[in-house]
Amino acid sequence: MKAKSQIANETLRKSIHLLSSIVPFTYIYIPRDVEIVLLSIMFIMMLSVDIGRARSKAFRDFYDRFLGRILRHHETEAGGLSLTGGSYIVLAFLLCAVLFPKPLAITAMFIVIFCDSMAALYGILFGRIRIGKGKTLEGSLAFLFTGLIVVFLSPKITDSPGEFYIAALSVILTTIVELVPVKVDDNLVIPMFFGASYLILLKIFIQ
């Protein structure tokens, strides 16, 4: 029963996660400055909800009634402000739009949305070989192969055919980093590391 409940909760969480793909899809068609303004507003709204959860028991109880079962333990810890994964991913989207060229920002957003979701769901459903805290080999392979598909289909910064190999190497490095247990939320670490490694490798080998 616990396993079925875990699968149901994770499926719901990742379904919401996948809905956030509307952000990079719309970013394809709207200007960068408009995207930054919209994401800033979204983050302020998400942060306001998290502050409300931290400061008001009544608001927290109301929130938990609908979404509490999909929150991670660290997102519900008492005694201070705890950001949800939703807040972290909106923050990550905002930072991507601010820090990275538009094609890379879009790709980094898709990476965290699809790779993280596939890794979590595939790991829960089919994961057998444990390779870290809460991680499985099967989940990591799902992350890797999903990432390779994403970078193959995503827009590129340059016209160089070698850029795909830069993107693929960034996916491999991000897959490894995703296994490292850090206190920073994966929703922030994954796109930031992917984008930074992509730019560094691009600078070294192509530009």
C-alpha cells in the first residue's frame, strides 16, 4: 500500500512538474525581457505562498489539504521558510532566462522538466540497482537518455554541428552531478549546472 501511495504521489508531483513545460514552450515565441518579467511575477507569487505556509498555520493546513501529499519532507519542515519544488523550478527558469542565451535557457528548462520527471518515475517503477541516496541506476539512465533526446531536438546557439556533442557531454556531466547528494534542490541544480557546463564547453571547443 505504501509503495502504491508513493507511486501515486510521485506521479501527481511529476505531472504538475511536466505542466511547467508551458514555460519553455512559450519562451520560444516571446521576447526575453517579457519572459523575465513574467517569471519574476510567477516567482514572487510562489514565494508569497511559501511565506504564507511558513507564517500561517491556517494557510498551511489549507495548502496541505490539497497538495501536502506531494511535498518532500524538506519542503514541509517547521521552524522556518521552506521553498517547494515549484518555487525552486520557477526560480531556476528565471535564472536561466537572465543568465543564458535564449536557446540554451530553453534547453536547460526542458532538461530539468523532462529528465528529472523521467528519472523519478522510471526509478520508482523499475529501479532495482541503488547507486546513491534515493537514486537508482535505471533512473539515472532514464535521465541520461531523455536528456540526449532533448538536446538533439532543442535549438542551438551556433551553427556548428559539433554543438550537439557539447550538449550531449553537458547532459552526461549533469547526470553525474544529479547523483551527488547536495542540500540545494535538484530543480535549481540541474538547469544551472547544465547551462553553465554547456557555456564553458562551448567556449573551450567551439567559440
